[in-house]
Amino acid sequence: MIIDTHAHIHQHDEHEIPEIISRALECNVSKIITAGVNITDSKLSLRIANKYENVYSGVGIHPEEIKSPISKKDIKALKSLSKENKVKVISEIGLDNQKTSPEIKIQEEGFYEQIKLAKEEKLPIIFHIREENNDFEESFAKDIAINIFSELSIGDIGGAAHYFAGKWDYAKKLLDLGLLISFAKPIIYNKSLHETVSKIPSEKIIVETDSYPQHYKPDRSKWTEPKDISNIVNKIAEIKQINRELIEEKIHNNSIKLLNF
């Protein structure tokens, strides 16, 4: 069995969701974490999680949604949501250092406050850090994140860098802080990630699809869904030259431990 630790299936047309879940179950996906990107979306994530037994919720405010300083009202709303039984993680949160992104200082404050909330509620975080043009060499946002993680002792609650796309030296900094690395489809086609995959201990890896409605793909059958997670596990096994069933079991156990199942 495997857990899709980061997706957005609640954003699909609601009539599609049972079919998405059914296809996932047929492909050995036991649980799906569907993550909100703002307060309203997080509420929808929770509603869908409450409706389906094997779906769980992440609540959070995505950095691209932080157009102004995060308010006490926002934090209060997230705190209320985070106490619900089917909320397993504070997500999706992060930092985006891109040309069209909100002011980084505002993002930084929002990121900090949401991690503080996660610590208060004893929930892990699932986050992303994106540099301009997704440049592996750039470290501006990464350095900010590392400083915040260190200050707030992120290892106390744990978490994972989702949709990881970076070099081994950055991954190692995250691992040293007590975080995990979450891999998605990029490892299948981006060979520059293979060194990182090969060096990360199996006990520090989880997987995800980051699936959401991909309307830019005219062929609906080509949209990424939780069912596709087996392709990611297969690639990890291939890169690390480990038995496929063994790596799946390790990744599954890592996910269970992180998300307190």
C-alpha cells in the first residue's frame, strides 16, 4: 500500500471525486491527503475528507495566496480547522521567490506563523520552496526557509519538502533538520534529480502526485491522479536499485509515521 501525501483532489468537479478515489484504490493507494491553498479551499478540503473514508485533509495558505500580511483572523480560522479529526497536516504552505509572487517578506511572515500554528497543534507541515525559474542553484528562498526551520526547531513536529526539485546539498540540510523529502513525477523525466534520489536514505522519502484539475491538458485521461503514484515508486526503486516492494513498504511506513496514522 502507499499514501499520496499531497494532492488537491477536492478541487475537481465533485462528481469526479468518487471515480478518482476508486482508480487510486485499484492502484494500491490506501490514503490521499488533499491540501487546501487558502481558508475557503481548506474548508472544502476538509468537507471532502469528511465525506470519504480514505481521504484526509491538509489546511493552509499557499504563498501565492498571501497578497497581504496574514491576519489573526486567518490564523484563528486555520487553528479551528486544524483541530478537526481528519486534518493530518498544515499544508499547502511555503515560499515562492518568483517574479510574479507576492512580496517575500509578507510570505515569510505567513510561513512563520503557519509553522508556529503547526507546532501548537502538533501537526507536521508539507511545504514547498520555489526559486525564480525553479533554479537549482538559487538559494534566496531556501536560506530563509532553513533559518525559519532552525529557529522554530522544525524537527519537533516534522514535515516534508513536497514536489522536491533540488540538489543533494539542499536536501541534506532539510534532512539534518529532521524533515523528509517528497518526490513526485519530476523524478521520472528529470535526470538531474537522480543523484538526490540515490543519496537520500529510504527512511527519509515519501511520495505524492500533487494532482489537481489539469484543464490545460485537453485529454482528460492524461491528467495526473493519485493512481499514478506507482510510477514514482517504480522510478525510486530503479534509481536506488532496491526491490520495488521493499521501497514501497518503507515509503508507506515513513508516511504513516509522519502523518500519525
